[in-house]
Amino acid sequence: MRLIYDLDRLELAEVLGAWGEPSYRARQIWQGLYGQLYTSPDQFTTLPSWLRTRLAQEFQFIPFAPVKRLESADHQTVKTLLRLNDGLLIETVLMRYGDPPDSPASGNGREGKPRRTLCLSTQVGCAMGCAFCATGQMGFQRHLTAGEIVAQALDHTRWLRERGEAVTHIVLMGMGEPLHNYENVMAAIARLNDPDGYHFAARRITLSTVGLVPEIRRLADEGRQVNLAVSLHAVDDKARLSIMPVAKRYRVEQILQACRYYVEKTHRRVTFEWALIRDFNDTPAVARQLAQRLSGLLCHVNIIPLNPTDGYSGAATPRRRALAFKEILEQAGIPCTLRVRRGIEIRAGCGQLAGSFV
Ligand code: SAH
Ligand code: SF4
């Protein structure tokens, strides 16, 4: 049975048209799904009962079952394990930032405007095989459908709503390589962005990619204001190939050119992600090379301390060295942030998602 969240607005209107329904029905159902966040046909009380029954007979409304939610001790990170209808497991992560001092999620010294960032998965596993990533280590199982991607956001929005909170940012940085699942990811972004539905601003959505060059260019041509993040981790092609098999297909220069094109088309700043691995990509010499390669490009570097995974022996860079790396970039005029490690104890950190019960 088809998942109702896999239909775009036009498809839904066509189905209802074929059932002899007036055109406003599609709008009612759309708003029920993406505005009121209904999860069952019974909740659509404005629809005639025969139509609710027919919807229930023809469409699947439950995309997955939450198996487990793990919350970090400081309440800042919540990881949810979801079982898809074919039994496969994916994970999503919610990160809370900047809470008022009296809230249970506060206490990290970064209180300010509350921010709720949702990290969604786009595939079960990943085919890109980056050595340091738990998702890459598990291999590729399948693409997620657009509906399965969107439903992760809906599930968390409901969960947060019950707690008086709201999603403020969405990042496609969970399991999978979003640009390898291009069509479904674009359909999901369109669905999230739709002003008549979930109405989430594209500017608050970030897509992170391992650096698939043709797809970066294609994304630039879409004319959406989505933020692009590129996982670079090395500027030397050989070094990059030693941890990222995708470097065989695309050289760093090709990636940077595609990023320049992205900036040209969208006028948006590109983010480069850099997971600091001890003695591999954390030296002052590498920092200078990186700064040189990025000079003149509207960008920002996000330095991530390497998170531990079972299948990779590389070590994280000590904080002092990470700060030195950051300083070299900043002195060269490249804005950067050093991300705070979080959710490690519940294996919710970058690259730690493997759809397991740990
Ligand atoms: N496939 C996409 C998005 C998912 S991975 C991509 O690779 O960009 C999200 C981010 O986590 C990427 O920047 C990735 O390089 C990073 N990452 C993967 N494993 C990591 C680890 N063990 N420690 C820190 N960051 C990691
Ligand atoms: Fe895939 Fe991203 Fe992990 Fe690489 S880092 S294996 S592209 S999920």
C-alpha cells in the first residue's frame, strides 16, 4: 500500500478527482497531514466518513514506528530509532540549543534564543563508504522515499509540540548521502517548504553532501534557498581518497568549482565540514592549505571533532590543536566555528548513526 506522505499535492488531487471528489478536498487533506499533523484518517473529521474509510483502505498513514528514544543526560540531544515498514531501521536526532536557564534543556552555558535542529536521514545506510562514518561502515541498504523523509520531520514536530517546542532548523545530515537520493530528497524539501502545508523556510534547511559534483550543480539550478554543506575533510586528493572513496570520482578542485557555481546561482554561503582527525588533517600546514584553497569563496568552515565509531581507528584532535587550526583559518579571513561535541554517550554524534539499539 502506498504511503500517503509519498504523494505530492498534484497526485493527491488526481486521486481525489478520480474518486469524484471536489477539488477543495485535496487541500483539506493536505492541511490535515502537514498543518494539523494528523496521523490517522479518523482525525479528518471534516471529511465524509466514506472518504475517511476509503483513504484508510487505499493508503498507509504510518510510515514507521518509533522503537526507542534516547535522551542525553543534559536533555540537549534526543535520538530516535525508527523501524520502517519493511523492518529496516533509521535514526533521527534532535538537538536543542540556547534554552532559557530554568528549562530542563538548559545548562550548557549557551542560553539565548532557543533553537531546535532536527537531523534527518535520507537513506538506510550509505553507499559512499567514508572510513570514519558508522553509516558508511554499514553499507547501503536502500533510499528513503520522500514521504519517509518528510515523516521524520512530522514525527518530531508532533513530539516537540506536545512539549511546547518547535523545530527551527532542519539538516539533512543523518544516515545517508542526500544527493545520491536526489529526486526523493528534492521532493521532500518541496513538501517541507510548501506554504499550504508544513511551510518550513528553505533557508532553515541545510543539505550536507560528501561532494557529488553534478548533483551540486543540479541543486544550484533548482533555485531553492537551501543551505549547502560539503564534507571536505581533506584538500589533497590522495589524502581525501584514503578516507573517502568518492574522491576517486571527483577531485577537490571540481568540488570547489561546483561550490563556486552554487554561490553564484544562489548567493548563499557554502559550509565546508571538516572532521578533525589527529595527525591526518589537523596540522597548521593543512590549515594553511585549506585557507588558501578556500580564499575568495563565500564560505564558512565547520570544524567537527571526530566522533568515535567502531570501524575506524583514527583519533580525535585534542582541543588545543583544534583551536589552533581554527585560528589559522580565521587569520586567513575564513570564518569558522568549532562545533561542540554532543550526544556522544547516546551515539547521536555526527557519523555515529548506524540504526542500532545501542
Ligand atoms: N552524507 C552526508 C551527510 C551525512 S554525514 C555527508 O557526508 O555530508 C553528516 C556529517 O558527519 C558529514 O560532514 C560527515 O563527514 C560527518 N561525519 C561522519 N562521520 C563522522 C565522525 N565519525 N565524526 C565526525 N563527523 C563525522
Ligand atoms: Fe555516507 Fe556521509 Fe557517512 Fe560518508 S559521511 S558514509 S557520505 S553518511
